[in-house]
Amino acid sequence: MSVSRSKQLRSRQPHAAATSSASADAKRLAAAILEVLAGARTPADAARAVGTSLPRYYQLEQRAITGLLSACERRPQGRRPTEARQVAQLERDLARLQKECGRQQALARLAQRAAGLSAPQVAPQKPAAPGKKSRKRRPVVRALRVVQALKAGTSSPAAETAVQHSSGEAAGTVHPAG
């Protein structure tokens, strides 16, 4: 006698509300609110039964209705992303990408050897004098200077020279500053 899985799922009784973890006061309040909403009681009677004032009862009723509405919202299907799962996924991605990077580096070395190129030489760093810090050279971006000059609307000779140099470098020729 085989019963299909879908029939088993349909024949299940709906789960009872998780009321076992609720306090007795919460159960009394919920019952009173439901009775008022069903029309079996007046709000004043419910407030007296619960032991609160009428304005406080209305606050509690509003909070209960808000909770009911939020519980009725659709939930996304599938597993919920947790931090532990995200960390595990990121670690897997990191390992995969490190492997891929090593593979690409090996392919680049093979291509250099096949073309007869030597590996790029790394210049040994000079140790800094004691008590002095070596200062890294800040790269100069001429394009930013040109943009600033154009935004400022300056027609100074320096800006024109910078524009000529940058346009000349782009075209492959260098114009003398005039």
C-alpha cells in the first residue's frame, strides 16, 4: 500500500501556532484582540479583561495587527544567506582565484620562455639610511592638470603647453612650447 508523497503532504494537519512559548499574559491579550476583531467583545471590555486602559489597549491592538501583517508578507524562497555561508563561499572563491592566478602566471612564464624573453629584473632596493625614511615618488598625472586648467577656464601659457604636450603625446608627436 503505497501512498504518494504529495498525498502525504496534503493530509497533514496544519501546524498549531507556536503558542507554547508565549506567556499567559500574551495569550490572554491575543485572545482579547481576536475577540474584539471578531465582534464578540467591545474594546472597552477587552481593555478591562486585560487590565489596561482603553488607549493602551488600542496601542497593543495596533502592534498586534502590524505583527500579523509582517508575518503575512511573502518570504524569499530557498535558503537564507548567513554570514557563515557567505564566508565559506568567499573562501572557496579566493582559493579558486588563487589557483587560477598561479596557472596564469605559469602560462605567462612559459610564453616568455617560448618567445626567448628573459624574466623582468627586479631592482634591488637600497637600504635607507638610518633615521631617514624613503619617500615614494608620487606619480604625476598631466591629464589631471589639463582637466583642472580646462575647468578653471584658464588660458595661461602653461595650460596651453600642457594641452599641446598631452595632445602631442597622444598623436605620437611632441610640439615645442611657444
